[in-house]
Amino acid sequence: MKNMLEVQIGQLTLRNPLILASGTAGFGSEMETLFGLKNVGAIVTKTITIEPRIGNHPPRVCETPCGMLNSIGLANPGLITFKNDTIPELKKLDTRIIVSVGGENEDDYCEIINELRSVSHISAFELNLSCPNVVKGGINLGKIPKIVQDLVYKLKSITDKPLWSKLSPQTSDILSLSLASQAGGAEAVVIANTIPGMAINIWTREPMLGGITGGLSGAAIHPVAVALIYTLRNKLEIPIVGSGGITNPEDAIELILAGAHAVQLGSGNFIDSLLPIKMIEFMKEYLKKCEYNSIKEIVGKIKLKT
């Protein structure tokens, strides 16, 4: 029986377009006990850096109207521990594994990918070029198209695994950054990461986050993600992976109609841990109700009023 939800992202085939976003599903085993990762197309691991990172000072999360702020600071066990302890566990998961890679400079990205490129059950690398919660690296590397293109190009010479660029909405020209990723050899762009935000306790006059500012996610940023993806549709030759404010199944369909070939579910996991299962079932029902044979048929198929 044909799988109507199967999608192709570059050379990577996913059983369905639902991906669990980096930082919101740990290293997979945490979610496996809830619903079984065989039900999702892929999982993106927490971002890995060369050295272990303890992250920013707590508190690290703060609820906001229609969303949440986080200032985790890329807390992770570091490359060596990840390779020795986590990689063997990832092999047990029945889904595509995409490793998120972060660094303070170009050499960091090169070292991590060089170390992990031979791991057979890693399906792709997602380049974190958009984290707003670190002093070095992250968005600081992802603001300038030439830097993005050169970095992706260099990494492409190291590995034949697919490279995805995760970009920030904190830019006046998402198209130039996306085209730069494409020119460097990326097989997809992930649009987009969180939006910088801040909250203050008016009684103590202190920031609500230990890192002072953080990344805003949740329903509040969903329209921003829709607009960014719509801006890029038909302008790129590589697929778009949509991310931003998915809190119900309809949100995922909206991003696909705007032009996303697949979607990443992030902080919506914190609201409803069974949302991934609900999304997959809704996608099937939606396609049947609208008489489509494949999810690929609705990518970018928004109807514009004349």
C-alpha cells in the first residue's frame, strides 16, 4: 500500500513529514516511551558542541501569552560523550536521526561533522546557525550570506550526508541566507528558529530568565513562520522544512500549504505529548477529505485571491 505521507528532502526519504525539532525531544529515548518514534519521520537531536556546555543560568524557561521563552544556552554533553554514550542509543530508535551541530566558529562545525560522518545511522546534519542564546556562534554565524555559504560549502567537502541549514527569522533578508545555503550545497533550509524576546517580573524588577533574553516559541510566532516560508516558496531549488508555532495539526498543514516540504514540531510537544500522533492522523484524514493522494500534492498549494 502506498504511503501517502512519504516525503523526499534532498536525498533523504522520510516516512512522513513530521520531524521532532532540536532541543524539544532530547535524544529521542525520552519521547520513545510516550508514543514510539516509529510514528514520526525523523528526530533532530539536541545541538552538539565540541565541549560540554552546562547552559545558561536558571531560570531557563518562562511562559508567555501564546508561547514561551527559553534561554537554555545549548546545554549538551559535548562531542566525545555524545559519540561514546548517546550514538549507540540512537541506533535503537526506529526513525531517521538528524544531528544538530553547533559551534563558535567554522572549525568547530568541521571537527564535529568529521568525527560523526562515518556513523551509519545518522541520516543528516542540521547546522544550527540561528541560536539566539549563546555569545559566540549560533545566529552570529548565520547573519551574513557569504559566511553561511562558505561554511556549508566547506562542510559539504567533509561529508556526503545531507546538510540542512537552520536559519533565524531575525533577519531582513531570509531569501539571501537561504540562497547562500543552497549555493553552498545544503539540501534543505529549516525556517525558522525562535524569535528573541524578554520578560520582566514587575514586582522584583528582575528578568524572568537567567540569561535575561531568550528565544520566543509557540503559537505567537506561527504567523511569522508562515510568512517566511511563503516568501521563499518557488524561489529555492531545495526543500524547506517549516518550523514555528505548531500547536495543533492544522498549523502543520498551514506551513505545508505555504511551501514547506516537511515540518518540525517544537514547543508544542510540551503542551501535548501526544500531538505528534494526532498530527499524523489528521494529515491522513485531511488528504482523504480533500481527495489528495499524497502530502506532496499540497506543498505550496495556497490559493491566492485574484
